[in-house]
Amino acid sequence: MTPLDSMPLTPGFADPVADAQSCFRALLEAMARPGRVQRLAALPEAPAPLSPAAAAALLTMADAETPVWTDAGPAAEAWLRFHAGCPLVARPGEAAFLLASGPMPPLAALAAGTEEEPHRSATLVLQVAALEEEEAWRLSGPGIENSHPLRVEGLPDSFLPDWAANATRFPRGVDLVLCAGPRLVALPRTTRIEEAG
Amino acid sequence: MTALGYNFGYLDENTKRMIRRALLKAVAIPGHQVPFGAREMPLPYGWGTGGIAVTASVIGTGDRLKVIDQGADDTTNAVSIRRFFAKVAGVATTESTAEATIIQTRHRIPETRLREGQILVYQVPMPEPLFRLEPRVAETRRMHALADYGLMHVKLYEDIARHGHVAISYNYPVLVGGRYLMSPSPIPAFDNPKMDRMPALQLFGAGREKRIYAVPPYTSVRSLDFEDHPFQPVRADAPCALCGSRESYLDEVLTDDQGGRMFVCSDTDYCNTRQTHREAAE
Ligand SMILES: [Zn+2]
């Protein structure tokens, strides 16, 4: 018996059907309009260290068909297993979804799909310290009319070169969902990031 | 579950989740066809199953749904689909393009410019733009992987050599984001330019082939052409007999059995709105 079995599980979505739908719309809007911050209306009570937006994103997308990797520890693992019913994997490269609350897993180590099936690629849900639509980065690409400002706190120094390397593999690549508290931003593989001068 | 015994939006949650995952990847890879492994849906394919599956996975109680069939809100098909969603999802419906948050369409793009905050869902009978030229699915996949679209260029060039122009008046192939060759579904070539850098999100669902693809907002959608034979959308050279529009796509309708005919807007909401404004101005 591990202590986990006696740990009480916090609830998932209060209204699973409606909450998953509204969270999905936020994710779809985020993926379609990179850099725009979406605030989720319906949030689950996820155990620490999961941020509510990251937990909601996983509940919306993951299930028994999607291997999930997470670094968030036993309480988060038990919560995900119970509410999403997803298998958890030890190797980041085997996951369809990754939920990282600590250091960012290297993008190059994640599933990027194949030239014929680029959709068989990982989505990395990454918890960051803060997300603001302020000019630190200038985003461009599909979904963005001209350019869009974004400031993210809590990314490793290697992020921009790693992101640029991710883009060179197009149509292969990894897509990113950045989460802070109840808010999220998506960066699909097509988004180009420039540092605002 | 609603009192009617349907799950909200008709599809079960596992199927919706699978379609939602496919939609997110489709948006991330503009123009690429993403397969979805849904079980058979209890609707005949001609009904627009792919579009319905996409709409059912996206729609929520805050939405206002418009459904058009060849531009018209009042055909049997459009009315049935609208009623269906009003019943299984309890959503508000509308015939007004401007008021809709989701527009499910078969074979047209509305004349009224779509805006941010709207999603256009296309019913797609055949998602593969190369299928007439290359029937082997494995081969078309390879061509998409390599962006090897020579076969389509040859076909268009042969058209020009034979007819002096590209003889495709609907389902005219487009290149999305400069990368993927995509079928715009059987919309008239006249509508193709509306897809380019559209502020609304465009989602495509093919039920029989179980494929989903997407064009994110503000994404380049270029109709294939040649420098010396640029793409030219065709429109009947006449004003609409009802509203006088010289910009809209027209249907030719018979007015009697003596061969009398007239041209009217295919987009009924656009035409009605113009007629109302005209009367108000008089
Ligand atoms: Zn008219």
C-alpha cells in the first residue's frame, strides 16, 4: 500500500460535458490565434503543483487513447489517471501530451510526427510563471493578422533557439500550450517568434 | 444527457474528444488532412456527417448556429441540420450571417465578410484534392509529404492548352500556407478568394473519408494558377434580379416552362438583407 491510495482525490470538471466543451473552445481559439491569452471559465480543482489551466487542458484532450507524460508527481498522476483515464508513460518521447510543471522537456526529444503523419506529434502543456500580451516577443504566422505581442515568464534561456529548430522540421513538429493560473496561450509549430527590439 | 436521451451535441464524449484532438492538430498544420477514427455515425453520409461531427464537437450553449446549403438557409437539408442542433444541443439558430458564431455550410461561403469570433464549418464529400489524378491513397499521402504537386500543375496546364483556361468551376484546388494542396470542398471557384486570410477560423469535416482539416485565421489560401494564366473567379455577367447585386454569386433559376429564367443571389440571407435595405431606403 502506498500513501497514494489514502490520498483524497480533488474533483475534476464540475460539469464534465459543458466544461470540456468550453475549455476546448478556449484551446481551439488559442491554437487558431497564437499569442492571444485565453482565460478558462471552468476550472477543475487540481492538486498542486498543477495549474488549473494546465489541468483543464489535460482533462479536455487526454483519455485512454493518449499516453501522457508528467513531472508533476504522484498526486497529479493519480488525479490524471482517475479523471482523464489516461495511461502515464515514463519517457517523454512516447507521450501524445506532456504536462510539465518543472523544467521544460527538450522539444527535440518529443514525438514530432512523420512527414506523412505530422499530426502524430506531441502537444506540450507547459506551466510558466506568467503570460501577458505585452511586447517582449513579436509573434507571426498563421492565425496572426500582422504580428502579436507576447511576454512569457519562466522559460529556459534555450527556448528561442529550440523553438526555431522545431519550426525547421515543418510539417513535423511539437505544439505548445503555455499555462499560468487560469490562463493559457498556444504556440502551434507554425508560429514564428522574434524578440521585440 | 438531455431529456431527449441524447448526449449534449449528439456525439458521445470519447468521440468528441477524438475529433477535438484532430481539430487542434489540423489547426496547427494548416491544410493537412488529419484522420479521425470515429465509429460510424448514425446518419447517412450525404447528410453532411463530417460537418455535423465537427459542429457537434465544437458547439456550446453560447453559440448561435447558421446552416446553409448551396447558400440557402431554407433548403430541407439546412433546416434539418439546424433543427437537429437546436434539439440535441439546445443552441440558438439564426439565418443571419452577421449574427452567427458557427456557420455550417455545404458548397458556399457567405457573401457577407466573416469576422473574428466566427467559425465556418464545411461539409466535405471528398477531402483529397488529388483523388481524380491519383487514386492510390498511399501515393497521395507521399505527394503531400513531399509537397509534390506536379500532377495537379500538369492537369491545370493541360486544361489551359485544351480550353484556353482552367476548366474547373468549383472545387478549384488551393495551396494553404504555401505548403499543402487542399480541396476547398465543392464551393464555386468564385468563393476561393474569400478563403484567403479570412479573419474567421475555417474547419473542414469529411465524414465518409473520416478526415478533418483546417485553415487558421489570416492564413494564405492561393488558388493554383500560372503567371501567364492567373486565376480568375467566374461569375454570371448579370445583376441579381431581386436585389441588384453585381458582386454576389448567382444561381440561374427558371421562372416558367417557356424557358424564361433569371439570375438571383445564391446567398439568400445576403439577398434578403439587401432587398430589405432597399425597401427601407425607398
Ligand atoms: Zn440578390
